Amino acid sequence: MDLELLDQTLADRDEPRFRARQVWTWAARGARGYEQMTDLPASLREALARELPFSSLTLQAEAQASDGTVKALFATADGRPLEAVLMRYRDGRRSLCLSSQSGCALTCTFCATGRMPFARNLSASEIVDQALHFRRAEAARGGRRDAGGAKAPRGREGTAGPAAITHCAFMGMGEPMLNLDNVLGACERLPDIGIGHRRTTISTVGWIPGIERLAEEQMPLRLALSLHAADEALRSELMPVNERFPLRDVIDACRAFHARKRRRVFVEYVMLAGVNDRYEQALALARALSSGPTGGRSRGGQPAFKVNLIPYNPTDSPYTGSTREAIASFRGALEAHGVPCTVRLTRGREIDAACGQLAARAS
Ligand code: SF4
């Protein structure tokens, strides 16, 4: 829902100021339309249905994988494509991957979005509408915090029952730091949907001004760095942005974020066969993350970084994914050198769940 247009529409009708909050509360709880907002006058519900589209996005396609992962392809009102993904886990967690831009100008060579033309930044409402789409879907599947239903029991960080969406990462299309005002505007709304700030991660390729701004931000959001190669030359090849912000400076900025916020920084590392998955490259990564005045640790001794190794979801690129054995030995080398490390579960592979794949195929 275009929340600015909502304010304007209500102001034009001389509605009291609390009406916007009422409408938003219904939407955040998974209402499927204005007609469900029974504490609004019927005439207002009808007027809103006439004048204000319930979502700023139109669903173009949706695919569900056997592991429960759902990927949605949307179009904005001016026809720009974007994607979002819902991941469902056996323990009840629901996690979203949201887009911040339609397309991306940063042309990382392993990324399907990087091969699409950049269209524009998404508004805060267009970002929130991705989350609301899945909020409605989960409510329809029987989420306990259903539309207008009784107050759901609140868990940690304002989350609700087992079908509630609890986590979110800005790891979809686009570089969030290049649209940070709108990303932060959306983050302010996410707790109403059930996603607390401490469970919201903003991922960056290393856009230092954005990292610095996030370090000063009041909301306790998490930071993830897409790193992918510890060697400057290889990283520049994979991610041209490295020419502008070299890795050593980016790591310093992440360390400063960690020192300021006392939040560990996630390092994303996509495993590409024969490109960045060798033993000595693991050692170089461990060295890069462990260097610095405190050996890469906080004063309390906690490592500043945690690495997530990501099995590559094949796109129409020259790369193939590393073998399971290569990933395991890379992980072993990192852990042997004191760098905490996990291997991300592969999800939604059969539905092109990696960033930009669905939009690329649809275009
Ligand atoms: S990985 Fe992220 S920053 Fe790089 S091209 Fe893809 S969407 Fe853009």
C-alpha cells in the first residue's frame, strides 16, 4: 500500500489522523483488503477501495519449491520487475529475502540481477508491500496472528505464533545501501508485521558510506557483507564495486560497525568451483577477517565476523558451484583458524530462488 498516498487520501477526506494507523494495523496483520477493516466506516472502506490500490505491487508469477520456499515476481505500478522470497523452516521460522531496487547497477558477474538493466530504487511502500504479500499468504495458511483476529501472543522481539514471519534480509535485487532512506523507512514498519530490528539484516557489497551510516542508526539492524573473495584482484573481477571500495577499507568499516554496535557482522561467501574455493583462499579469508588491532575480535573476545558459505545457485553465468567436499574443507580451514563459519542450506533451487533468476527468465 502506498502509505504516503494513504495519508494524502485520508487528509483529503478530512479523516481523523488515527485512521492511517488503523488501516496500517489491519494491513500489517495480514488483512486481504479494505473490506476486512471492520472498525472503519463502510463509506471510508469503499472510498479507499476505489481510490487506493491495496498493494503498490502486482503479483506476476509465484513458484513454490518442495522445501516450502516461495518466490514471487512482482511488477511496480510503472511496470518495473522485482522479486522476493519466503523461506519456511521446520522449526517454524519464516524468513524473507526482500529487494531494495528493481535491477541493479553494480554488475557482479555471478549474479542474475547484475545482468538485468537497472530500473530504479524501490519506495519504502514497495519494499513493505513485498513483506505484506507474504504476511497475507501466511495468515491465509492459518497463521495465529490472522487478519483482525484476536491479539496473538507476543514472542521475543514482537513476533507471533509459529507461522509468523520472524526474520528478514535485504539480499534480494539491488544494493540496499544505495537506497538506504527507503530501506530504513521500510525497516521502521517491519516490527508491526512481526519482524524485529534485531532479526533484520541489511546486506551490502561493501558500500562504505552506507555501512558508516548504518553504524550510527538507532535501529539495531544487522549487517552482512557480501565478500566472495579475499584477494583484491579476484574480488574486483567478481564485483566491480571493489575498484571503488577496496576490501581492506570495507573490512575496516565493518570492524568499526562491530565496535560501535556490538553486533557481529555476517560475511557472505558464495562458493564458485575453481574460482574462490581453494584451501589457500580460505586461509587468505581467515587472515583478512582476523587482522586488525584486536585480531578481529571484540574486547570481550567475540569474533567480529561470522562467515556464511553459500552453495552457488546456478544462473546463466560462466560459474558452477563448488562441490560439497570443497565447501566442507573450506569451512574446516576457516574454523581451524578461529573464524566461525556455517554453510547455508540450499533452498528453492528448483524454482530459481537466487536473486534475479525469476525476473531474468520472465524477461
Ligand atoms: S549481487 Fe547484489 S549488488 Fe551485486 S549485482 Fe547482484 S543484486 Fe547487485
